Amino acid sequence: MGTTNSAMAIVRGGEPAIIENAEGARTTPSVVAISKTGERLVGLLAKRQSVTNPKNTVYQIKRFIGHSFDEPGVEKDRKMVPFETQKSANGGIEDGSASR
């Protein structure tokens, strides 16, 4: 899992093989979204619609993994993304749509 792109691999005949996505690419944008009609989107489709649906498009979420909501610097990072974040039950950070 990458901050910008992600890739998946399997072992075939003892060798790693990268799995291509639906577009035939070996990497997929690390973006997920809920469309205005409620459809779940991932990868390139999610990235393409992010301009018109920024609050429901999650990306760069990896920057929050392992950090607590109240940690110094997290508030600055939270202001850099258009999607909502909230404090999780264990004090971490979760996407604000988790409660929807």
C-alpha cells in the first residue's frame, strides 16, 4: 500500500507477479470514494471524480496511520485534505464518513 499508488502481487510458479487492475495498469491510485449516487469507487475512477466530489473522496489516508487524533501535527495534516476526519473510539483518526 502506497500513499499515492498501490500494487498487488501473487506468487506464480515460485515468482512474484504483479496483478494488473481493470485498466491494465500495474499500479492503482490509492484513492477510494463514495459517488453522489452512493456507489463505491476505487483507484482511477475514484481519482477522476475527486474534483467534483472532494468531501467523499479519501486519499493520502496513510499519513494518519499510527497517529492519534490529538497528536501535534495531525491537525495541520487534517486541514490539507478535503474529506472529513474524526477521532476514533481508541483516540486514533478515522474517515468522517465512517459514522454515516
